[in-house]
Amino acid sequence: MSSSAIRHLCRVLSRPLATTAALACSVACYAQDQGLARVVSFGIAPQKVSTALIQLSNQAGVQVLMPAVITDNKSTRGVRGKMSVEQALNQLLEGTQLRYRLTGENVIGIEALETEAGMRTLPSLPHYAALNVAYVTEDAGYGSGSGQSSTTASTAEVPEGVQTVIVTGTRFSNRTELESPVPVDVLSRENLRSGGYNDTPSMLSVLVPSAYFPPTSTANSGSFMRRVQIRGLNASQVLVLVNGKRKHLGINGSLAAADFNSLPSSSIGHIEVLRDGAAAQYGSDAIAGVVNVILRKDLGTQVETSLGQTYKGDGEVAEVSLDNGFEIGEGGFVHSSLYYRKRDKTNRQGYDKRQMYFGTRNGNPIIFPTTSASDATPVLQPGDTFDPREFAIDRYNTYRVGDPESEDMGLFVNSELPMGELTGYAFGGYMRREVETPFVFRAPLDNNNVRAIFPDGFQPLMVGIVTDGSLTAGVKGALGGWDFDLSQGWGMNNLRPYPSNTLNPSLGVDSPTTFFAGKYTMQQAVTNFDLTRSLEIGWQAPLDMALGAEFRWDGYATEQGSPSGYIHGGVPVLDGPNAGTITAAGSQGFGSLRPTDEVDVDRTSYAVYADVETKFWERLTVSAAGRYEKFSDFGDTLNGKLALRFAATDWLSFRGGVSTGFRAPSLADIYYLSTSSSFIQGVSYVTRRFPPSDPVARLMGAKDLEPEESESVSFGVVLDGGPHFNLSVDVYQIEVSDQIVSSSNFNDARARAFYAANGYPNISGASFPTNAIDAKVEGLDVTGRYTIDFDASQLTLTAAMNFNNREVTRIASTPAELAAITSIPLFNRDSLITYSKGQPRRTFNFSGTYELGDWTFFARALYYGDYYYGTTNPIFDQTFSEEWLADVSVARRFGDRYTVTVGANNAFDQYPDEYIAINNPQGPFRYPSASPFGYNGGYYYLRLLARF
């Protein structure tokens, strides 16, 4: 570890120390008696015991330990008025066959009474006391590091609006989301299934305003994998966990990120989204935040199915899931989720103005000139004639411009088994996804068409088969006064692309129309050992400590494709006015990997970490973390984090944190390469993505990639008005240095001559990854909830808003080697605009849920601010205006077993602005692919749920 890196870490972490000392001194006078004799004004209505006890916890400022296995299906008459906490507990538990016990300072445990009928009792409370939680229905998460954190599985769900215990951003299971010193969103199954969204990425994108999933309405490999961005940073800068354990990465073009398509929504119990830098706690990739997916563990059988389609009548979706949970051993469980989804394509093509077939002028075939650069309408001279087939084409269906067609199927299993003093657990799954996504349509007269094969032109399709598998197993328990968690995880993701309905024009009439383009595979194996304990050191609160170590192995491999997909067969254009012209090599749309493109590489890393947390005077929570990590190919790094929470009153608190972070370049960043066809302003280019180690890339000035480094600062205010109201406001700033981006696409005449001279005569453009920029993100998050209880119904209102600004603060100079080859800079204007303004800088989510008996009415308003499109030439710049969307649904329950839901997403059928003429000269591409809500319009659905 270099001395400069240590000085950098100390400089960043020293910033809040003076503030910490001042706060610690100022809160000393707030220490007060937290005993059960304290008198509190209670307002708790008759309801379920579980919900009532949560409200008592919030109103009295105590922690309540409440295993759901004994509180489910029990009701209380409630309690109102001023009285002691002890009196309120006695009233709430009267007639419930439950009792309470003070198990620690400010901690109350609930246990079952034995009856003459032999009512089952809990194990002794000290076994559970380490949780110190407000509500327990699901495991606190295997990443918590607590060997005593397991709970009995149940069929209960967390009541809407109730604070739940979080495990993300802390290794100690003793806080709710509002008690966290950094912002954490907790999304229950009920939250996730609100609205008609049937994939996890779409659910998150409408629930967490600072989360963004690039849309799938694009003709590239991004259709194969969905990845999340938080607070405007890249998807590769977000760490995804499953049950608190690092999830393996998947392939998404040159980007390696966790694939949310491999996590079926039916298998998810809830999701926790940490909106703050956390590399000091979890390691590489956690610059922007952490998404922790907690798998289901409830018992019983559930079947859910949904059917829907767009208002236009396409994009049909059929989804079905089967879930089953059963007990094993004493308090163990196995929960399995079987999932299937079929989604048909959508098409929102505009009118295609182009000439499709050769016309005739003076008896010779001709491609007519067009009206202008912004209008591809052909212009004829007297005597010119069109081919009669021009008038038979459906010019609204020459392309497919929309979402791809896909089919998903998979199985996920989550399990836990107590074994005396130890608890074993295992979880994992397998998903297979087949996607068919289109590329740009090749007109019949295109030079890269073989008219003997496709006389009416063709639209290349990419059929991608993605397989994703994972398995994690571990054991946790007590070890010499410490709680330990030892686990081993493994994950694999591979993509096999099959270009179809296409050809290699250089093979002429002998070209196949389907190709195997190769195989991309990523693997990861992670070993974790975590220790936690609480030490009584004479303060008013114990010192929570966590220590741990991690070893990680990453692998990346590619396999060559069929030779017909990359070779140049030597056949020129066979007919037409351009007969004899050289054709492009390889399959149109996406070319196969060559033998020289194959790689099989791996690397290892190990890390050690320490977390500490405590309270001062019951008002100030201090949390600190440090992590040292060493990579076999990038050296080492030390990162730290300090977070504070100051409870000024029972309802007002302040929180903040400062941290350093890093992201090591993924193996895909370093080694990924591909050859594909792209169209820029209607002109076709064969482009190649070189890895930085490629000899040609080296000649262009490419350098070995360096890790990204970050500094993150956040500050927030939290208002906790009990079960009926809460509000949080958080501001943040994240600075990233040496961010890895794709270089410009170098496609001018000088660059093409350079490629030809270096063995790539058919390449017209190329790029490579580079540490080209420093970036800064500043923003504001606002989240809130307000619940109104009526005599026989309840209304819950929620709001979530994000204001975000991305700025490039440094652009690396163009290397001298590159400047000698091309006039295009290293990081071009279009890349700069896309990065800084290509996403909405404001997103809002307002929703209301009204529950009346067996009916639930839901409405949500979504707002997306304006965003920009730009190229190297400012005349093409365009601003896309803000949009409001609405989702609505009505659900009817029939007893405890059946629920029917009907609803509509984008109920008012909103579309983004259309491209101006100069950005859509040929006509088919009406809408921007960067639209945050796509361009499919309204979608309606029917969902059926049955529990057994």
C-alpha cells in the first residue's frame, strides 16, 4: 500500500471528525431513562398484534423482539392515552397468550405462554436477544455476520408501512431503515408487485427514483441483460448482493454487471437498496451503492400468473410462477421458486421513406438521390421509374423497432437448517433466457445484401441464449464469544449469440443465414468468513464489532464462432449499379469471434475488513468501516467509511457519511472484444471493439486500465412520526477519478486507412476502453410515507424524488499516437453529452394505496425530467421533454387464498417526443432509444394469485 494512498484515505475521513466531536459534546444532555416505567402518549388502534407492537416500538422508543411464528393471526384491542410502557404492553398482550420480558436495555422480547393444551413455546429468549429487532418475518440476511440471526420461517409478510430491520449497510441486525446513518430503501414483495411490472428491473426503476435501468428497446447486446444504475453512476459501479452475499457478474456487451434477469421476481422476499458508497464494507463495485436481494423463506404453496399486452395489441406477456415452502428439522425451511415468462416483441416503427429497389434511369439501374440530409425521400428526374415492388411494401413494417422477443425459465431455492448450535444454509438457482433482438434493416438494394438470398431485403436478428447459475452454501453459529458466518459461493453467466436472418455478403449465394458467433463466459467464486460480537465497555451502549476476510476468484473466457461469421469470402457485389464493389466481411449485424479473439483468463483477490459501531448517550450512533483489498493484477487498496446518526428528538434525526471507494476493472473491461455493424445517420459501419492490450489498440495509444477511485459524502434529515408518517431528505456528492469509458468511435478516412494497413481492411470504425474521464455526481433524494386510518379502511401515500446532476470534470488528452492516426479525439462530444445529459436529471414517484375490506385500489404517478441527444455535430442536438405517466390497479381478495388484480401501466398511453427530421432522415426510428420508460405506450394486465 503506497503512502500516498494512505494519506488520501486519511484526508477524506478526517473531514467529519471535528463535527463528530462537536455533536458528541452537544448530545450529552439528552441522556434519559428508557425504562418501562416511562410515561408515553400512545395511540394504537385495534389490529394485528405484530403491527400494534411495531407501533408501540416506534411510539415508546424501545426495540421489540417479535418472532412472527407466535404473533401471526393474533389481534389486540389496542391502547390509547398516556400511560407507562409497561401498562401499554399489558393492555396490548391481554388475551393473546403472549407475554413480554425485558431482555436488555431498551429491548423487549415477546414469547408464548404455555397452556393446558400444550401451546408451543419459543426457545429461551437469550438465543434471540442478539437480534434486538423490531419485526422478524424473514432471515436478517446471511451477510449479516450474526450466527444467531436465524428465525423460524413463516407465511407472514411485513405489514405495509411498518419499519423492518435492515441488513444492508450494517453487519449488526439491530436497526430499521429510518435508524440507518445512510439511506436505505426497503422494498417488500407488496411494493415490488404493485403495478403490472413482471420483471425485477422494471419494479425497481419505478420504486427507487435514483435507480435507473437502461431500456431494452435497443438493437444490441443490452437486450440480453438488465443492469441497474444508482444516482447516475454506471451499472458497473453498483454492487448486487443476494442474501447478503456478492452476486456474480454477467456479460452485457463490453460491460460486466450483475444481471437482474437472472433473479425472478417470484423468488424475492424483499430488496434493500443502499444509496451510498459502500466499498469500505463490501469491496469493489460499491461506489454508487448496494442492492441486496433477500430471497423468500415463507411456508406454503403459491401459484401466480399474469397476462397482459400493450394498447397497440403487441408485446403480449404471459408469466407463471410456482412457489413452495416447507419446514425441515426444528425451525428450518426450504423455499423453491419455479418461474416462466414469455414476452412477444413490440414494434413502433415510423414510415420508411427509403428507396428499397433499384429504379431505372435511361435503362440502367439506379439509386435515386434524396431530398436532403434530413429527408431520405427519393428525387426523380423526368423519365425515371420506380420498381413496381416499391408500392407493395408495408413501410410501417420494414423494421422491428421496439422491445425484443424473449423467453425466460428458471428455478431458485433458498434453505436453512438448524443443527444444534450451528445453522447451515444454502441458496442458488439456474435461469435460461432466450432473446431475439433486431438490428437495422438492410434494404434490397443494399451493397451488403445478396439479392438471390433476400430479394426483399432483410433485418438481421440476434438470437442470444443466456444461461446463469449460482450456488452459495454456508454455516453460522457461535465461536468463543463471537458469532461467525462461513460461506462459499459460485456463479456463472454465459452468452451464446446466434446471428440469424442475415448473411455474410462476401460469401455470395453460398452464405448461410444463421451463424454461431461464439461464446462469452464469466465465472466467480467467493469465500467469506465473518465474525461479529458486542462488547460491554462501560458506555451506555455496547460496542458492536465485526471482522472478516474474503477470497475471490474471477474467470473470463471466450470461444470462437463459426468461420463463416468472420471471414471475407472474396465475393464482391454481384449485381446492380455497384457490381464489383468490395463487400463487408462477416455476418451482418454481429460478427463471429475469430480464433485469435479467444481468451481464457482469471485473477484472484483477497480482502480483510473491520466494522465498529456504537451509540453515545443514546442519541449519537457512530459507525466506521475499513477494508484492505489486494488483486493479483492491480495491486492493493485501502478504503474507509465513517457514518453518523444524531437523534435530536424522538422524531427528528440527522445522518451523514463520508467514504472512499474503488472499482477494479473487470476482466470483461480488459479482454472483451467484438465486431458488429452500426448505422450512424443512416450510414452503415462495421465497427470493432478492441481490448486495450490488442496490438492495434496499442498503436492507437491504448494503455492498461487502472482502477477507478471515488470519494463520497452524504448528509440527510429524517422525520419519524411513528407508523403514520416518515420523511427523509438526503443530499450527496460522489467524485470518481479515472472512470473507465469507451473511447470515441474512430471512423474517419485516416482511421480506416490505418485499420487496412494493420490487417483489418473491412473495419470502418473502432474503439477501446480507457480511463478517460473524471466525473462528479451531485444530487438530492426525498422519500416519504403518510398513512391515514379510517373506521374501516386505510390510505397510504408515498413519495420518492431524485434530483441528480452528472458532470465530467476532466477529459484525458488524446494520445499522440492516436492524434497521428485520426482527427477524432479520445472522448468525443457525443460521448460527453450522453454521459452528462443522456438520462433524466429529475425523477419522481407518487403513489397511493387505498385498502377497503377485501379491495385494494392503487395509483401511481411517475415523472421523468428532460434529457438530451447529441452527436459530434451540434446541429443534431435535441432535447426530449419531461413526461408524466400513471399506473393504476384494482385488487380483490377472496378469503385468504385468492387474489385477482387488473390494472394498467402507462394508463394514459404516453410516448416520448419523436426525433426531429434531421435525426431520423429515413423515417423508421421515431422515438429515442434512451427514453427512460421506453416507447411501447400503455400496457394492461390481469394477475391471479392462489395460496394453498
